Amino acid sequence: MPTQDPRPTIRIPGTTIHTLAPQAGRDGHEGTLRYLEAGTGAPLVLLHTVRTQAEHFRLLIPLIADHYTVYALDLPGMGYSEIVPGASYDEPAMRAGVKRLLTELDLHDVTLVGESMGAVLALTAAADLPARVRRVVPVNTYDFRGGIARSSLLARVVVSGVLAPGVGPVIAGVEPRPALTKILQGGLGDKSALREDYVAELLQVGTRPGYPTVARAVYQALPSLIAARSRYRDVKAPVHFVYGEKDWSRPSDRDANRHLLPAADFTQVPKAGHFIALERPDVLAGLLNAAA
């Protein structure tokens, strides 16, 4: 990894930090991946949201580490995973990073848990690797038009600016703490669940060389996340959808996924928003530990 990268400011008790190096002979767009590991038991992989990282699950990991060996991945180019110039950050490229973790660590009987963008990746990776996946728990799947722009007027303005031709890269590189805080709070029913040290960590990661390009590319990738819904029917493992009552998705978005996977279980978390791992980790832990 580049030596100029900052170090994480948040330490999750019981976790160790690891990396997966790129395999020789690939196309050169495969970077080093960082992940956290904790606990004992069957493997459980955590996949984070847009513009976050493995520390997004700081409150959840200690609640499930007695039941699972937990792997929390920094998706390609995000968190402290390597930023590779010219790499793609659309859904298939992100999914390839998830599959690398499962195959290179030779994980089997895996529970895949993802929130937002990570929920889509959990489903599509499960479709690709049915022999390795035991169960999928997608939390507030980010597979609908508008995405984070549904959060608030500020989010719509910022995301539109980031996506705009010409000025988009400049706007992506300017991320004031108040703006990031307001946008993230738009995904919470309980605004106090957003901790200052977590915002500071995200802002630090945002200073990594090349990160604004990654952030812009991830926002541009929303159409590929929507298109990935075509893979949901190929998931063979049991699926348990979790939605916050105040998630950005609409009832029609949730019903569409219920139609695609009619055998799936559905749980709605009262008063919760898009970032359930931040505000109701106890609910997720209860669902996961009950199925361990």
C-alpha cells in the first residue's frame, strides 16, 4: 500500500488488520485489499456502504464476534484498500473484490452481510459463488434510482455537483465536515448515532491521494447497482432482507425485491434509517446470532 496513506484513527477491540495482495498476471487494475478480522466460528463477511469503510461496523463486530469469525472488508479503492489509477468502481468490479476475499481466504459456509451498496454486492457475490455462501443478509439495499440523493436537499445538491461534467472532480475533492455530517445524518432516524470520531475518520480517508476520483466513480456507479438486481434470482442461499422504517428506499422498491426473491425473509426496523449498523447494531446482531 502507498506509504503516504494515513493510519486508521478508530480501533475496534478484538480486531486485527490484514491485506490481500493483487494476484500476479492480472490486468493491473486489481489493488491491495484491506480487511479486519475478529472472533471465532463460521465466517461472516461484512460489506460497507457508499463512502464508508470497514469501521462502519465498529459497533456490530463486538456483538457478533463470539458467534462468527468476522471479516470486514474495505471495498476496492475505499477505506484503506489500494487506489489503482484507471480502475473501475462499478458493481462488477466491486463484486470482484468481494469474491477475491472469499476465494483467496478459501472461505466456505459464509454469511454475507452488506449494508446499502454492500447489500447489493452480498447478493451478487452469493449468486456467483453459491458453493461458498450459507446465507445472505442485505440491509437497506442500494438498488433504486436517486440513491443517496433522496436523503436531503443538501445531498441532492452535493451529489449532482459531484456527478456534473467539468466541475465534478473539483467538488468531489472538497468535503467540509458540516456537509458530510448532514448528508450522513440524513440516513439516520437517530441523528445522535453519528459519532464525531467516525466522521473524522471518514474525512481523513478522504484526503488519500486519488480518493476524490474513487468517490465520484462510486456515485457514478449507481446505474450498475440497479442493473445488478437482475442477478438476485440467481441467489441459491437463504436471504433475509432488513430495511429501516425510514430508509431512503420506497415501499415499491422493497416490494420489487420481495417479488424477485419471494422466499426471502423481511424485517423492518422501527424508526431506523439507512445506516442501521450505526444506529441499531443490536438488531442486526440479534438476527445474525440467532442463525449462527
